[in-house]
Amino acid sequence: MKKFLIAAALLTLGSASAQKTQMEFWTIALAPLFNDEMNRLVAQFEKENPNVDLKWVDVPASAIEQKLLAAIASGRPPAAVNLASDMVVKMVDQGALEPLTLTDAQKKVYFASPLNTFTFDGKVMGLPWYWAPKVVAYNTEIFRKAGLDPNNPPRTLQTMIAAARQIKDKTGLYGFMPNINNLNMLVLFQEAGLPIFDKKGGKAVFNSPEHVKLLQGYVDLYKKGYIPEDTMRRGFTAATELYSAGKLGMLITGPQFILRVANDNKAIYDVTKVAPYPINLAGNVIHTPLMGFTVPKGVKDKALAQKLALFLTNDVNQLQFSRVTKTTFPSTVKASTDKFFKQGGAGAIDQGKLVSSTELKKARDLTLVYPDASKLNKVFKDNIESAMAGQKSAKQALDDIVKAWNASL
């Protein structure tokens, strides 16, 4: 009789488990540093939703878009997926995301600017999560060897370039690795106060003499060996690796990635200081890409998926995530007022948080939205790479891009 009762109980438990809704959410490059926080979120959501079995999956940034499109095509997308703002533009362009249905109260949880970044033609296609204005982490030992003052880091783009030249000339090490791969030149144009479109927004205009001059400056640095050879191929990933290895003087980075330096090479972290990102006074803005959560096309229970996205990005969880990362900032109104964000410290991580918090007023996601984004982005990327490789002049490259863009816009 006892065996029968035990068997019946096990059968009941198995049946209850089978009836639970299986859900996944995906993040970008958070493992293993933030495993504990992600597992906390899983446990809390399951506690609040007893009929759900939630699984967290972390995906490399280089694979997230392809993996998501494959999951949608197979009919098994995750319930919620973390995407950067530029990725959201591409996914919306391909019809890969579900619009969200938010009440006015739910919208007011977030700052208007970040929420607008994920709003397309009046439809909210994602919920803003974390962001952090760029800073410059710099190696004080390399500065000293190059004859630069570690207590007086560059404050403008021009002095940063001059410092990078001096570091290379004096030490043989690279001074910096500018973010110019992929579409980042569009960002640099905007940070310099240069327009991308005309006032009506229907015509590309980024081939003026001022635009050409800015691009030409980076072409010259690349040609003369002041920028690492793989800048255009590996960008930020290579820059972080070089800096952590003690082979790069300055790292342009989100402050959250200083934690990676601390984990990769403590000796380099210990000689790292943090300075504000050198703004271009003409633009007086810092491109600050947003991370968000989206609901992919084809989810089985859209309402439950949206509930998960709202949970992951609510005030409490955004503040807790910032406390764990120590260097990211919430996109929700209430969480951003916490005194945690005004606390400094001696280490580079605390310096990064404090510096970034003072720059938030200049933060803006400069990701652009335009039709045929995938096609036009390839045209832009290919031509900028041709200019950097010396296959086209800077002027010819920008002229060719603008001509192709305006034929499609």
C-alpha cells in the first residue's frame, strides 16, 4: 500500500511539472560574471509565477542575432531576448519582433528617451534595460613611460589623438583603438555635431567637407600605424583584449567592462584610472547604446512573455542589476535616483561608476532608424572599410554611400 501511495505521489509531481509552462530568456555576454544575479531573477520570477519553469540562456554578442532568427524560423523562440538598440533596429526591419501593449502607467516607469529608442512608428518594440555613458580607462604606467601626466588625461578628442600618437612614438604600444568599425562612424559624425540627414529626414547629407575631414583623420591614423591593424575587423573586443594585456594605453569603454579588466588582469586593473569620454564640444553628446528586452515573433504566450520582459526591467530589478555590475545605470525613473550612483571610491570600477553618473546628462542613444537598414548598413560598412584600406579616398567613399542611400530613401 505504501509503495502504491509513493508511486502515486511521484506520478502526481511529474504530472504537475509537465503542466508547467517552459520559458527561456536570453542575455548577451553576461556569463559567468553575473550568473548569481541571473539565477536570482529566475528564482524570483518562478516564485511569483508558480506555473512557470524559467531558463536563462547567455549568448555571445556575435551570435545573438543569427541564433534568434534561427529560433524564430524553427518556431521555438525565447520568450524574451536581450538586444542592443542597433540590433533591435535590424530585427524590427526583418519583422522578427512582437510589438508590446503597455499601459500609460507601465510606460511611465521608464525615462521617455530610452523608451522612445525602442518605439517604431508609434509601436513599442522593446523595453529599455541598462545603459552607461562611455568612459576612458587608461593605463597610468604607459602614460608615465610616454611622458604623459597620469593625473591629466585627455579631455577632448583632439588631445586624445595627440596622446595616442605620443604613446605609440615613445613606447611602441598603441595609444587607443577608436570605435570606427561597422556603423560607428555614423555615431562619431553625430557626436561631432554633424548631421546624417537633412532637416526633413529624407536625404542623407554626410558627405560634406566636415564629414570628409573627420573620416580622413582616422584614415591617416590607420595608414601611419597609430591604430591597430584589426580595428576594422574586431573593434571593441580586440581593444579590451589589448588593454587587459597591457598593450593599449587607453580603452574607450562602457564602465561595466572595466570589471572584465579586473578579472582578466588584476595587475593592469591596479594601474588603471578612469576619465570622462572626450566629448566634441560641437555635439556635446555621448552616444550611449541601450540594452533592452524584446519579445520575438512567434512566442506561444505573448502576454506571459511581456510580463517577463516587464519583470526583468522593473525598478527593483534594474537597481539590483546596477548594484551587481557596479557600473551600469537603470533606464527607470525611480531606480536612477538611488544614492548608490553617487558613491565614489579609489578603484577603477568605482571611478567608472562615478564618472559615468556625472555624464548621464549628455547621454543619448544615437542609433538611427531608416528603411532598408540591412542593405544600407552594408553599403556604409563596405565603403568605410575601403577608405580605411586606401582603396577609395574618404570623399569618394562618403559620396558613394550617400548616393546609394539616397537612391533607397
